[in-house]
Amino acid sequence: MKKTWKLTAGSIAILSMTLAGCSNSGGSDGEVITLKWSTWGNPGELKRFYELTDQYNKDHPNVKVELVAVPNDGYEEKIITQLQGGTAPDVFYAGDQTVVKLIANGTISELTQMMDQPSSPIKASDFADGLWGGAKKGDQIFGVTVDCNPLVMYYNKKVLADAGITEDPNQLYEAGQWNWAKLSELTAKIKAAGKYGLVLEDWSSPIYSWVTTNGGKVYDQEQGGQFVGDKDPKTIEAFQYLADNVKNENFVFSGSLPKGQGPDAMFMSNQVGFGIAGRWWVPQFNANTALQYDIVPLPTNTGNKMEPAGIPTAYMVMNKKTAHPEEAYAFLSYFVSKEGQQFRLKGGNAVPSVSGVDDLVLDKDAQPAHAQYFLDAREIGYALWPSESGVPGASDVVKDNYDLLLLGKQDAETTLKKMAEGVNKKIAEAGGK
């Protein structure tokens, strides 16, 4: 990213502090600077985060960083409350919807000038363009994606073989024949064999991936970010495809499954042939030595082998009121840098968001056979659009209507029409505040 900056005396002073902070993360005269950072995470993830924090403190003796873990449920509310009360951590995770709110209320720092300094261990160009989502406003960067999870399609080799399927999805993909018609054909065979073909989930990334792998459009920036999926033939076609396959039971909606039956558990027990997820399934699947599986890009309906699909993301941001901005940025930039992601993601459940450490995904001890597809999907995929992530309640409107579609209670055109009405109403309300 090439930029021309107009520097004032004040901004020069700030940049000088930043340069000093990036090169020397400790305080002067032997002072130990204390920082706090927060995130959510499962026990395995948090264990690695605590290890990284301890190692960072060893490597930076003039800084003491403390991890304050926060439960996922209520995370956003707690962080916002802490920011309002002046007790928020110096650096913290923000989800794709939270980061937009924090930019709007002015509680997190813009990072662009710090990232542009020669001493910064990260540059904007180190990250795939599609990952910024709502963390970037024009050329201004307010959060850096900590890692990412491009969606791919997992397939259970045993379930396919038991259904008499001899075609391998990867070979079909390489031959340019991995498309929606083929997925319907294979899942029909799995259903006929008494198993589930594909389990569908109802959150933004998989929902919109069906649209974009059909060349469809959901939001129109030229119309102020309005939801336009109800007017796009390709988007309507995608929703009709899902409705048809649920109706004939090739696909099943996760919300209609018996309680406790999730797509990952069903996949591991050889009850379902296909599933859509990021790399977060890999650790548990690799731990199950009896499981035979692989991954393939999502099938398309455009004639192209691969199309953009959704990428769940979270961002590392900096409290605007931190008393130690240079030290806080030094920790943030380390966390998302090649070195930091190398430390965190070894054998882990995510894909690096920064270039230069792709070997983490391709490690033979931490991968399905075709793990390269995670990286391919990262390069062309996208984080949730700010048109939705920045509008309170918009994702709920989409989810609620999508559920009705998959439950057979609403047709495709009605579903998209109600999504458009509800989301655009939320957009208008948000714009009026």
C-alpha cells in the first residue's frame, strides 16, 4: 500500500514514539510496562495463547503482558462495557461485527501509520485483500486479522464408498467437473444408502458462499450497501438449489437434526458424506485415526473450477485509551506477524492470514491430503461484508429467514424478499442514528 502522509508536529511525535516502541518494547530506566490483552477461545486455543504470552514476556523483559480470557458468550458486551468504563484491555480480539461498532464509536486506534513504519513487523500487503472486512475503512486500518478459516468442503471417503461412489471429488475438481449438479448426484446416492449427504448450517459465511459460488450478488455498494439479493437471478437460483436439495433430502438442515447431533460429530461417526467448514475440523479429525477424509473447494455453478467463498475472521485491535500505545502495538503486531502466527498455529485449527508461513497448513502431520485448497480459498475468499457486519440485527434477519427456507416453510423468492426488506430496514435505522 503506497500512501502519502501529511505530517504535523504532533503526528511526527506520535510516529517517533511508535518507532521507538517497535524497536524497544520496554519502558525507560528499567521500568516494567504492564499490558493486558483479551480473547475468547476453547481450552486448547487458550493454552497456546498463554504459552505465547509467557514467551513474549521472556523475550521482552521490560514488558509484562497478561492474558485475560473472556468467555465467548457475552464477549462483545463485556468488552464494550469495559471500554465505556475505562477498564478495557490494551489489546484484544474483536469479531467481524464487533470491530465495525468499535470503529464507529471511536474506541479503538487506527493502525495504518504504525503499520507503514519501516520498523513495523507487519505491512498491509502481507495480508490477503479479502480478509479486511469491516476492519478497514477506506485506506484506514483499525484491526488486523489474527488468522483465518477459508471454507472448504470435507468429504468422508468411507461414506462415499459405502454408497457405491467411485468418483473422487478431488479428481472431479481437477477435471473441472466438481459442480452443483455433481454434488446433488453424489448426495442422492448417499441418501439412498441411508446416510446424510450434506449438512447445512445457518450462519453468514456458508449461506453467502452458495451465492458467490454461483456468481450471485448480495449487497450493492453503489446503492449504499443495500441488500439486493432478492433482485439477482443468480442469488435466487442459489437459494432455490438449496431448497430443492433439502426437500428431496440430499441435504439436511442442522437445525432439524436431533439435539446433540452436530455436523462434525456425524461426520466422524460416518453418518454424513459432506460438510462445509474451515480448518477448525482438522485437529479432531486427525486425532481420529480411523477416519478417512479429505477436502475439496466448494463446488461451483458458473463453469469455473473455483469461486470466492466466505472466510470467518476475527481481528486484533488496540484500545484507543491505552497508556502505552507503542508497547501495545508491538505486542499486537507480533501476535499477527509471521513469527506470532508460526507460534500459535503449529498443528492448529486455523489458516495463517499473513503471507510467508503457509508451511503450517501443508505440514504432513497437520493436514488432510489436499490442504493446499485452504490456501487457494484464502487468496480469493472474503470476510463478511461491512454492509451486514456493521448493521446491528442484519445477520439475525438473514438467519431467521434462511432457517424458514431450510425448514420448508418459505420458498426461495419469499425468503430473499423478506431478507431484503428486513436488512434494508436495519440499514436505514443504523444510518439514522
